[in-house]
Amino acid sequence: MLLKEILEISGVVLGSLGGGAFIIFGFSSWLGKVWANRLMTKEKAVYAQELESLRNRLVQDTESYKIKLKKSEFIFKKEFEAASTLVALKRSFMPTYNYPDKDWYEACDEIAQGFHKIEQKLNTFLANYGAVLQKEVKDLIDSCITIATVNKFEVEGPNVSRESNKAADELYKKLEETEKGLLNQVHSQSST
């Protein structure tokens, strides 16, 4: 009987331990789920806050970019208008081809006879578009205005002095350089 009692006692002990182990396992499983849910909730809150912060920053960056784009579009439009106006002005300063043997010297005489008109039109151009012109272009236009202003007094009717003729040639070359610089300014923006 001793063996039978030992087996019964060991069965009762194992049974009680097995039930307790089952209870402990169940309790630890429940407690683990509670902790996991709490940690998950905290992590979700942290990530939701970070996500909201990223969204706000993205909205701000987008609005800032839109404003910069509108400013750039406005400036490009003004630069394009300035370039178009300058091309038209330069063409209006160019003398007409009146007869087949007309040479550049005679054309410069006609340009010199228009110094007063050129001075006025370039001053108006600079007043309208000076804010969007690059410094080099403004300096060239100022130089053309100075040439026209200084030399307009040397032209009396159809008589043009040799110096005024040379000044007309210089003015026209500077206008070509100005046109090239302004067109480069516009073209460089349109390719970006």
C-alpha cells in the first residue's frame, strides 16, 4: 500500500500544481495582454502626434512653395514684358532701308537724328522695368541713355557730326548687347 499511497499523494500534488500552473499561466497571459495594450496605446499616441507634426510641416512647406512660385511667375512675366518691349524699341530705333545703296554710316546718321526720342523712350523703359532688370542690363541701358543725352545736342537737323555718328554706332551696339543680356535673363528662367 505504500506504493499506492505514494502514487495517490503524488497524483494529488501534481494535480494541485498543474491546476495552479494553469491559473498562473492564465493570469500571466491576461496581465501580458493588459501591459501590451497599454504600451500599444502609448506608442500609437506618440506616432499619431509625430504624424500630425509632419503633416503640419508639409502643409507649411507647400504653402511657402506656392507663394515662392507665384512670385517667380510674376517676376518672369515682367521680365518677359521687358524683353519684348526692348526688342520692339530697338527695332523702332533702327532706320528704314530707303534705297539700295544705303550703308551703315548713313543708318547711324538716322539713329543720331533720333537721339532725343531714344533718350525719352529708354528712360520710360527703365522707369517701367528697372525693378526686374539685372544690374548689367540696367547699366547698359543707362549707358545708352547717356550716349543719347550727351550727343543729341551735336545733331542739328540733317547735319550729323562724325562724333555723333560714332556715338550712334556705339549706342546701337550697346542696345544689341542689352537685348542679348535681357533675352538670356528670360531664357535662363524659362529652362528651370
